[in-house]
Amino acid sequence: MRVVRIHSIDKVIESDGLELSLLDPLIVKYKGKKGNLIPLLQGAQELFGHIPKAVFEKISRDAAIPLSDLFGVATFYAQFRLHPVGKYIIKVCHGTACHVQNALEISESLEEALRIKDGQTTDDRFYTLESVACLGCCSLAPVMMIGDQTYGKLTGNEAVKIVKNIRLNEKAG
């Protein structure tokens, strides 16, 4: 299971050309309200797909929340992304049922085929590969999920064929 801690906000990828004014209605809605930190971060991520450094700085300044508080919450919860992700996020379950059914083979096969490691995104930002603790589909172990589609009883080769077909279908469509 992957646990990555980011030690400095300077490691957050910068995104040029952000329309930070999109955050204004969100900040107005939550500014000064108790428990506003997570909804602000969720809203920002929904707008931009991840939370760039400039977004942290604007929220901190305009909502009067210390940057360290924002960054601490964003790095604690797995739901928040500090880097751009692929159009398709491939989640490979590594819970107990999937683990004993060889989920590692699926992850390794996908890493080799996509030429990325767990937690990384392909150069074209088409796929992001993530290991997750559980997808709640134990009877289908081993399982991966792409978007809202679940694929079960997989082998490594089957998983690779699925991701290749998604790319082919996208090009054909």
C-alpha cells in the first residue's frame, strides 16, 4: 500500500494560466464558517482537477486560513490531489481478498504496460495508476476500477487489455 507524504509545498506542481477568480464564489460561501477547510479544498479540486500552489495561496489569503492548515489537511486526506491526474484513474484494489488473489500481478502488469509506477500519471495525462486499500468488491477479487466501471476476476494480461481498449476506443470515437 502506497503512502506518500509531501514535505514541502514547493514540490506542488505549478499550473500556469489558472483562472483563480473561479474560487471567489466558493470562498464567499465558506469564509468564516466553522468546518470550512475541507469543503474549500474539495471545491477547489473540483474546479481545477487538483490543488495547485496558487490555489492554496489564494484560499489562504482570501479565506484567512493559515497555509499550513490547508496544506496539512490536503496532505493528510487521500482524496486531495496536489498534482494533475490522468483523464482515467485506474484504481487497483490491494485489500485482503484482492491481495491473496494476486493483485500485485495486476499492478505490476499495468506499471510495465503504461511505463509508470504506482501513484504516477502517464506523460500524456491519459492514465493515473493508484493502489487502494479496498474497493468493496471482495467477491470479484482481484479488482480494478476505472472511473465508475469495475473489472473483476482479473489477471495482469486482462487488466492491460482493458486499458489498451479504452485508449483505442477513445481514439476511434
